[in-house]
Amino acid sequence: MTARLAGKRTLITGVGGGMGTVAARMFAEAGARVVGCDLHEEGARHTESTLRAAGLDVTVMGGVDLGDPTAAAAWVEAAARLLGGIDVLYNNASTQRFGSIEELATADWDFTMRNELDLVFYTCKAAWPHLKQSGSGVILNVGSIAALRGVEFMPQQAHAAAKAGVIALSNNLVVEGAAYGIRVNVISPGLIETPNTRAFLADPPERVQRIVLDRIPVGRVGRPEDIIAAAIFLASDEAGFINGANLVIDGGGSILG
């Protein structure tokens, strides 16, 4: 496992907490040289200090607003200089707002598009020349099962549309990247326990228990490690023939419709 990503120059977005912190740790443990970023300075500093104390090669830049194309490009260029190039771009960062079609404000729709779809385009665009130069670059984008089906237990119009856009963008990058040895894949998680969902999952409403939690065939919700383990495989040379995939990781829940 340690050698699986040995020397891979890896950029990971949104590593100041939750799944991003786990991603930075597990990628570095697999041998990658990681440069991450986060909007929040405190979370960025905490992740970097904690992982460096564990002997891992991780640098995290805080205060990076990836929804700003100039800021996104500046971070990518700074990371590429630090690493001497880019082999892997893992677009983990996202922030969204929820609401029914009648309640969701236009500003909330725009916020979600900016922070779930636009930022993926900006980082991919900035990293593209470096990935071409790598000759075997990898982009990993995070989608969602909400992009593939309706969600019964809460309205997710903006989130679903943004993540569908990520999948469509990824599909087209597969075609563009083929000539340069760039692979592009998507991971679409189901319900994952993170700091943002932990309180909700600790005492789920009866409706959520009935239509979501009781319908996951493996009998539990996902953990960040479930997602990151798959991401490490997709970023590795072992996945060299996997391109254009959208890997759903939801414990089998989507099979039940």
C-alpha cells in the first residue's frame, strides 16, 4: 500500500476537515506528495501540522477560494511549483445549499453552482497543462448519487444539478485528455458519515431511517475511508485502463431505487 502512489505529485482540494483531511492522510500514507488547500485558514493549519507530525509529506494552503478563478489558478500554480509538476488532481472540495424549488433562493442556486461545479472547472483548467506534461495525469472528481436519481428525504435540486454538471464535465475531459495520457474518473458517494452529517445520523428522523438507512444493503452508512480507498486505487497505475468511470459508492443503496 505504501508504494501504490509513490512519488505521485497530488493536489487535493478542501482538506481542512472531514473527508478532505482523511484524503490527505491516506494519499500521503500511500506514498503521494500532497499539496492541499482549504478556504479556512485554521482547518488548513491543523491538517498540515497534524499530518506533518505523523511524518507525512503534506502541505496545505489556507484561505484559498476556489470559486474565484484567479485564486484557484494561483493555488494550482503554487502547488505545481512546490511539487515540480502535477500527476493527480483530486477535486474533493464542495459546499452547497439545500431547499425545495419554491424555497431555494436564486442566490443559493448560484452559490451551489459556484462552490460545487465552477470550482471543479477552474482547478481542472489550471492543472491541465501540468497534467499534459506529466504524460499520465489523473483527475478525480467527486459526484453524487443525487446526480443520478431523485432523492426522497430532502430537496437537492441545486446540489444534484451541480454534481450532474461535474459528471458531464468529466466525460468530456476524458475525450480531450486521451491524446495526452490523462485519465478522468468520478466517484459518486452515497450517504457518508462526516462532521457535517454526524449529528443528523446520530438521531435520524423516522422517515430518513425508513427510506434511506434501512435501505442500504451493507447495513451501515459510508465512512470517508470507503471513498478515499477507491480514490487511491483510481489514482494509481493499477487503474491505468479505467477512464471515464463514474464509481457509485453507496453500500448498494441505489440498486434498490
